[in-house]
Amino acid sequence: MRFGVLGPVTVWSADGRPVPIPELKVRTLLALLLAEEGRPVGVGRLAEALWGARQPGNPVNTLQTKVSSLRRALAAAEPEARHLVTFGPPGYALRADDVDVYRFRELAARARGEDDARRRADGYRAALDLWRGHSAYADFGGEAFADPVAARLEEERLSVTEELVAARLALGEAPRIVGDTSALVAAHPLRERLWAVHVRALYQAGRQGEALAALTEVRRRLADELGVDPGPELAELHGAVLRQDPSLTPRTAAEAEAGAGAGAGAGAGAAAGAGAVACDERRSATNLPAPLTPLVGRTALVADLVGRLRSARLVTLTGPGGVGKTRLAVEVAARLVSDHADGVWMAELAGVPAEAAGEVEGVVARVLGIRDDRGPVARPSAPGAWLGRSLADRSPLLLLDNCEHVVDETADVVAGMLAAAPGVRVVATSREPLGVAGELVCPVPALSEESAAELFTARAAAAAPGAELDPAAVTAVCRRLDGLPLALELAATRVRALGARELATRLADRFAVLDGGALRGTPPRQRTLRAVIDWSWELLTPAERAVLRRLAVFPDGCVPAAAEQVCADPAPPGDPTPPGEAVTPPDVVGVLARLVDRSLVVRVDDGPTGRFRLLESVAEYALERLAAAGERDRAESRLVRWAVRSAEGAAAGLLRADQRRRLVDLDAESGTARAALEAARRHGLAEEADRLVAALGWYWFLRGRFQEGRRATLLAEEARTGPAPRSGEAPVGDEGADAVTWRGFFALLAGAPAPADLDRSLTGHGPGAARRRWLIALAHWTAGDLPASERRLSAAPEDHPPGDPAPAHRWYHAAARMLRGQHALVRGDLRAAERDGRACAEVFAGLDDGWGRCQADALLASLAEINGDYARAAQLSRSGLETARGLGLWPEVADRLWALGRVEMLGGRFDEARSFLERARRVAVEHGYTSGVTHAEHALALCARRAGEPAEAEERLRPLLAGYREIDFAPGETLALAELGFVAAGLGRVDEAAELHGRGLALARALGDQRAVALAVEGMAEVAVLRGDAAHAAELLGAAAAGREAAGAPLPEAESQDVRRVAAAVRDRIGEPSLTAALRRGRAHWRGILWDATRPGRQAAATGTRRSSAGW
């Protein structure tokens, strides 16, 4: 039998068949024994690894059970394999000889002993081929026993990888391994040996400039992260590269094969590694500035651009001001110095006035040292042509920086120069492309969150040594500043005065804060954040300025149609738009395209038409300009009207087949809706606010955004009661009543009082009123107030007969049937629940409403589970899960995961059940779905008790019981009391068990749920047998069974473990004949035993019969 740990833990039989190891705890046991590589492991350590702080009642016996399961699994494949798991005084051990890690080490050691480089490389490859994933013990990541072992094995793998690339280098394969070594040093940037091989490979591949850049990079990394200088090998290698030492000269593959024997191993030094291509004797020249600080977060981008400039003759770096185009271009150009015998030269164009754009050619000529010998009567030539002729036999790299204000002239010069000088290459920086044929445009993105934090932290530490840099504050600063390097550098200078936390708080007024932190030694246009954006603003046309400032009212960007409605000037009589700035709706998209080219607007490929958005700093600047132009009120009013039309159009599709697309559309417009509601409140646009809430209420519910819905409805109310309402004093029409209903809906979900005018919004007849009553019934149901829900539902007459052809009417009818079915299920009326479930499923399927199908599937899955048809229950729950995931209905996702967890639990697959239930709990927590968290916690408690872990079950059940009592959720309370009663009985606390089951029985009777009554009576039966009254216990079991059957829900086999346990105890005490007779007596009198408070036992009477305050 073979075992594998170099990837997921796996077992194979001798003939290569995988050996299944059932249950997570058993697999964990196997992994831990394998990690010890034959050494015995004590029982205490094994128990700690398997159960942690939640130890079973008898850990030794429980561990023995798991060991037995492991032995059985191994023996099922090979009978003798059960003896591989041994036990001695120190503990358990796995005596396995064929483990992939042993083979890995053996192959690596054999390869190290080879003198021939080819055999050495083949041996290392064979060893590495044994790895089946990115890490050892891959399926036990995060486990305390596995992580240290996996880390040690990863170190062994890296060492072998280093030796393999060194062997390949000795074989003359440098050009083929540069990609591999690049990836390796990127993944492991502090391993000097990898860097040494990488540098040699670059040099031998003829990329000396990149070899020097790599040496600079590793020096910086080691200094920044470890505070050390490179070791002797890298220092010696650096000198050899600078000297172009002949010992670095590469050998051909044939020479390498011939001489790869002695001394060509990993430590053979420069002679085994890379060399240099022939180089011009002239020293390359450059005027590139020496950077004062390292470049952060651009390693991959630099490497990509270096490669692009080797094939493209014109590369333009575009992006907004402050994104770091110049610094990036300088870094890229510096890495190409050794590639250009005629130098790398930087021409700064920011100082060329826009009105003197003809100076561009002269600036470039002066930088290159080219004299303009054309006389005054020389014939005119195309811009750049004479420069090109002067450079016809030269091959410099030219960096043209800050081209945006003279972009047309620069484009002409570059086009003429490149046409006449085939050896010239150009890298340009500009806020918009040059538009030259053959131009490769490379947008420079903002820094990633991680890189932005690295840059800000480094600069802040330099500006304010010893300052506390709270990670949360650093993250907030980086997000508020859009990851723009210049803005982060400016912000870092303010840490000394403000501290990181205060800085993050004050960035709401970023321009005032950062204007005080100017960077000396930088051009005036880059000394403050405002100056950076001012520079771009001044280059815009009046129409571009108008669209840019109006676009800022969209907080998360917008689709083109929205921009056309909000950013255009309808130009009615008396419109205050200044002459020359008028923009018609058809003009808007063209203006936006120009703003995208100028790097002031970002186009995101989101949806069929894309979206236009602004960086946060640009948006704040544009809002200032909007207010200064006196247009903010007008733009916000247009935003409100657009949001209402857009929401109403999308909401109509939420009950139909295109539900998913409509949800996605509304997701994208969430920020716009919030901004529109805020604007409606400020401007007293009550009617528009009501319409927006009425359109979006169902969306907020489907997405589980209950708090967002509550805030929105309160804003709509403030629009009506604020200082300047313009649309009437009280809700009128369906939109006004719908808005009040949604305010009540989300208030109930939040546990807040319903608004005083809610009942008035629910009066009347017709589709609207019926729908509103149903919504409030649904809110009560979701919040756990079942009596109130049923009262509201009974007051919602079926204004739409089932045959009504209108889709909205049929949808309402199905939704009402669904909720009635849920109530019937809770009451124990399974036949009614079945009728309603099938009816609503048929309608929702016909309408192709995903949410409705999920509800119908859930109801029918519950019924299947009650009837013991677990395969059907699982199939329905999986179907619902797939639908909910596809629509992003996260509360439904949590509920379906919970249902699947219950099915796994009832099938005795407790580890799988826990996995589903923990996922359900995580989803519910992440999306604020409180009742979903409760459902998952309760199921986890049930799972723990059935898995033989009563302490964990009790720990979970106690707070659940308190929570159920607090909200008067009687069904949950009866189940929690029953479970706690069984736990107490199992731990020998008989009086406590009697008290708990008695309380549960009284509450179940008050609730009227016959299944809950039967469960409590089964618990009382266990109390009776523990107190020595076995005959009475059997009568109680018989009565409970008859009651369940009368309710149409006999106890399935998978749920009968408690009943079977009690029946076995009765049988042991009074024998089979007496047991049978007592069961018959109980069945004969089941109604009296279950429902007469004087019959089941004195325990119930002693605890009282608290009635659910919810009204049952």
C-alpha cells in the first residue's frame, strides 16, 4: 500500500487503486500519523488534534473508534494493511514504508551524487514530479500539526528546484529557463541562491541590463525586508557582471554536455552560469534621473514593459495624474540602458508652453545633442523628419515625458522621427495616447491595495520615524486616495503632524489636507493633489469640463444612457448654461470618450454598454467645480429622475425570467439609488423618493440588504417631512402606500416598531392592497413572528383568482400559497403544506421566477425530509442552491446549505453535515442574515449531539434557547428544550431533563404542533425509564408514534435514534412481550396522553404551561 502527502493526503492499493478514507476525523488521524513519519503519537495529542477544546465525553474510547475506522478502511483494500496502524506504550503509529515523501528524498539525494549534469537534472525532475499540488498536506492547510511539516517539505522542494535550474544552466539552457527563474524569484524574493541563478540565466541569455536590474532589486528587497546586505555569492556575482568577466561567457549546449561533469553543480560559481553577449566598447550614456526611493508595486509591470519595448518602437504609458507614469518610465528605461549603445535619453515636455508647441522638436534635439543646421531658407519638412535623418544610423531609446498638453505636436514629431530612423525607440508618458500608427498604448493602473499600503507605510516611516501606523488606518488612506502613488506620497508627509488615524479621518477634505504637504523638489504641477488635477482640468474644452463635473453626481459611475440624461444640457428657454458649454445628449458619449483618453474618466467593461466612473479624488474635485458653476442642485434633480425611471424599469423584471439580469443591473446602480435618495431628501422630492422605494423594496429584500432598505425608507420619509417638501404632505396613490409598506416591512425585520400609518396603507381592495398585506405577512414570517404573519395573511383575500392571466397576479397568488404552505408546515398540517407547495411550485416554474422556485423547493424539501425521503430532500435543496447562487440570493443560499447540512446529518455523515452548516453560517453572517445564523447554529447543535458530542451541543443550545425566548419564537424554543432535555438525560441529569421536557411539552401544546408534542413526550419517556418506570415509558413511546402517524409524519428511521435507544432500555428491563403490550396501550390512548395535561406525567404540570406571548 502506498501513501501520498505531497499534495492532498491520498492512499493507493498495491495495484494503484485509490483507497477511500471515510469521515474527516479519520482522514485527519491518518494525516497526523503520516506527518510523524513512523514515530508514535500519544493519545492526548491525537485527541487534541481531532477535537481541540471541544473534547468528547470519553476521548480515549472515541479515539479508538476512529482508529478502528481507519484500520477498516485500509483493510477493505488490502486485508494485511490494517496492521500498519500500531499501538504501543507511547501511542499510535503508522508503519508505512512506501510514502511519496521518502521516495522524493531518495531521488533528490541520488541526483546530488551524480557528476553528469544531464543525469543530475533528470533526477531532480523525477523527484519534483512526485508532487501533486502546490503544497504538501494540501487538504489540511491551517491545521496546527500539518502546517509546520508542510513548510519543511516546501523548503525541501525549493532546494531541489534550485538545484534543478542550476543543473539546466550548466547544460546551456539559459534562454529557456529565464521564465522559470523569473517566476521563482517573484514567488520567493528573499532566497539569494535563486536570485544568483536568475542573474546568471539573464546574463547568459544576453540580457545584461536585466541582470543588473535584478541584482539591484534583490539588494533592495533584502535591505527593506531583512535589513541585511546580499551575501558573498551575490556580491561576487555583481562585480563579475559589472566587469563583464569572461568567466561568465556562456557555453553552447554541446559544450555544456561535454563539460557538465565535474564542478558543474549548484555551487560551481560563475563558470557554471550565465555569460554575456558581445558588447560595443562604447559606454552607454543616459541622462535619466537617479531615483531617490525604490519603485514599489510595479515589478511585474516593469518586466512586461521591458519586454514590450524590445519589440514595439513606440510605447505610450497613459493614466491619470499622479499614477506614477514618469517614475515607471524611468525605471523601465534604466533597465534598457545596456541594450542601447547610443544611450537612453529623457526629454521633459512639461515646460513647453501649449501655445509654443513647435518647441517640442527643439527640446528633443537638445537632449540628443543634435544641432539644427537648417538655414533660414531651408525647405519646410515634416515635423521630426530632420531629427530622424540625424538619427538614421543610431539606435537610442527616447523617453518623452508629459506629452498631454502638446499631444498633437508630439505625435507629429514622433511619427516623423520613427519613419526616418529605424533604430530609434520611444517610450512616452501622457494622460492620453499620441494616436500614432504602431503605437502600443499601456494604461498604468493605480497600485493594488497591498502595494499602496507598502508604499504609504515606507514613505510614512521615513517621514515620521516611530509613528504608529495602524493597519486599518493605512488601508483606509490607501482606499480613499485610489492607490495613486503621488497622493500616497503627499499623504505620508502629513503623518508626522496628524498621525495615521487622524489623517484617514480628515481625508474627507483631501485637498485641504494634502495641499499642506507639498513635496519639495517636484514640479509645481505635482506638489499638491489639487495641482495635479488642475493641470488636467486646464487642458479640457468647455464641453469636457461640463460633462466631467456633472458626472461626479454618480458615486459609482453610470451607463452611457444615464450620462446622456444627467450630463447633457436640454437647453430649454432660460437655461443658464453659458454659451459654448451646451452639450446635447448625443454629444455626451463622444465627450466621455475624450475624457477617457485624457485619463480623467475610467471606462469599466461591466455589462453590455460598459460604465463610466471617476477616481475618488477626481470626483471630489469635480463636485467642487460643479458647485462653483452653480449646477449642483440641477444635476442632482436630474440624477433623482433618472434613478426613478431606471429602478422602475428594472423592478418590473424581478418577477420574471430575466430576474438575474435585472438583479445585476440593480446591483450596479445601488450607489446611484443611495445618492438619489439623499438628493431627494435634500430637495424635498417626496413623490420621487416614494417611487424609488416602491421600485427597489423587493430588490433589497431579495439581496438580503435589510439595513439598506430600512435606511432608504427613512430617507424617503424625511423627503416628505423635511424643511421643503414639494410633493404633498401625505402619501397618495399606490407608490405612497407602497413606500409606507416597505418602511414597515424593513422596520419589522429590524425589530423596530411598525410606522403609525402602516395599517392605513394596507386598507382597501384590489391588487395593490392585497400585495401590501402579503408583504407585511412575509415580514412578520421572516422576523419570526408567526402569529402576526398568519393574521396578516388571513386578512389578504385572494383578489387574484388562480386563473388570472396577468403574470403579476399569478405571481402574487403563488406567493400567497407559498406563505400559507409554510404556516401549514409549522402547524403540522402536512397535507395543506403539500397542496400549497405543489401549487406555488407550478406557478413559479411557469413564470421562471428564481426566488419563487427556491421557496417552493424549500417547502417541498422540508416535507420530503419529514417523510424520510432524504434523496428527494437533497435533490430539491441542491436545485434551490444552484438557483440562489446563480441569482446571488444570499439568504436563500444560506438556507439551502442549511437544508443540505440537515440531510447529511440525518444520514449520519456528520463531518459533511458540519461542512454544509458552517458554510451556511458563514454566508448568513457575511450578509447580515440573522435568522440564517440561528438556523445554522441550531442544526450544528443537533449535529453535535447525534455525533456523540453533548458538551458542544449544550454549549450551542443554551444561547439559542435564550434567543428564542427573547423573540417569542415558540417553534424554535420547543425544539431547543427537547434537545437540551436529551442532552441532560444522556449526561445523567434526570431531574433537569424532566424539567426541560416538561417545559417543551407545555409550549408545544400551546403551539398546537402535534409533532412537537410527540417529540417532548418521547423525551418524557426517556425520563420515565431512567426513573425506573419502564412500562410508563413504553406507553409514552406508543402514544408519540401514534400521534406522529395521525399528523401524517411518522418518525423516519434516520431520526429515530432517541426512540430506539429508549425502547432498547425498556426492553432490557421488562422484556419484549411487556414492551409490546405497553406500546399498544399507549397507541390506544394517544390523544389523551399527548393532549391531556394530567396524563403524560407530573413533570409537565410542575413546570406550568407558559403560552407563547406571540398569541398561540
